[in-house]
Amino acid sequence: MTKNDRVFLIAFCCFVGWIITALAWSKWFQAHSLIQSLYLLLPLLAAFVVWTMRPTDLSRPLKELMKGWFNVLWSYCAVVILSSILLLVGLSAVGYLPYSDRPGPGWGNVSPHLPTLEEVSYFSDWATLLLPMCYFFASLLFAFMAWIKWLKPSIWLVRIVGGIFGSGISMLVVAAAGWHISIAALVTNSVGVCGLLFGAFILPRISPRREMPLSLVARTIGTTVACLGMSALLLYPFL
């Protein structure tokens, strides 16, 4: 095993350990505590330490990995949060109520109008609930795609699984935060489409380098296990 591959696998295992620990806490996203905040900041602290390291054979692959994570992080947060706000504001403007418990989302419950500052402020305040979840699940998508790309399957498979899981996770994130305002399924599904495009075309830009040879069987098993793990995560809320 080469040094670059060893560094990648160690960093990947640390990332996966961070994710599994968060998922194992049953009330992770409900317990807004100092411990939770510090735990969520661990990858940022690790990235800061890596960027302050002197350029060496060890730090270069780590910096590339952290750069890929940061790009996925900000772009995914921007896609999900901005698309949610724009959909809520835009649908309201054309006369479709995109949220509400009573009378409920739908046409005819609000008249077409120009977006008001109060309306934009309300939706923006709600969107802050998305930020910690987008941060966490963007990191999850990054770890998944980094592993898949390291195994080097065909690009069409990478785009398909990236689109599926990007869409599914985006809808779960918006639905989880959206129950506070009884968000319409139209908004959730539309953000899912944005997540699909993100997962299919932006997420695969991660390019970790693998130098050690792997057989087709090993790469197939690694890809299958990763996809099964992501599928289980998506299906768990419905069980």
C-alpha cells in the first residue's frame, strides 16, 4: 500500500467514525447542546490543523481531501438552503401557499403578490434550521463519494448513485426541518431534484487518487457495501 493510499484510508476511517458516532446518538439533532456544537466542529478543526501543516508528502493528500470536503460542504449547503428559500418565496408570489397547517398548502390560499421583506425574513429564519443538517449530510455525501471515486467505478455508475442519494438526503433534510412550518411536498420534491443534479454533476468532481491495485471483485464489494449503507440510512426514517 502506498503512502497516499494509507493517508486516504486513515482520513476516511476518521471521517466515517465521526459520522457513525453522530448517527448512533438517537437524539443527535434534537439535543442542541454545547457538546453537539463542539462535535460538529471537529472536521473544521481538523481542516484548520491540516491547512497549517507544512507541505510534505503526508500533508499534500490530506489538504486535497480537505479541499474537496470544503467544496462539497459549501456548495451543498448553498444548493439546499437557497433552493428552499427561493421555492418558498417564488411559490408564495405566484399564489401557491407552500406551507401551513391550516388551511394547508395549495392554490387559492394566498393571492399572487410581490415578495415582501417580512416574508423573505421568515423563510430565511426557518432555513437556519437546515444549516446543521446540511453540514452533517454534506459531510456524509462527501465521505460516500470519496470512497466511491477512490474505488474508480465507471462514471455513469458514480453519477447514478450520486444523484439518487443526493436527492434522497436532500428531501429528508428539508422534510425534517419543514415540519416546523408544515412545508408542502412540492417544495421538498423540488429540492430533491436540485439534490439529484448536485449529486450527479457536482459531487463526482471529488477525485481522490488511488495508486494501489484492486481487483474488480474488491471494487465491486466496496461499492456495494457503501451503497447499501447509504440505502439503509435513507430507509431508516420510514421504518
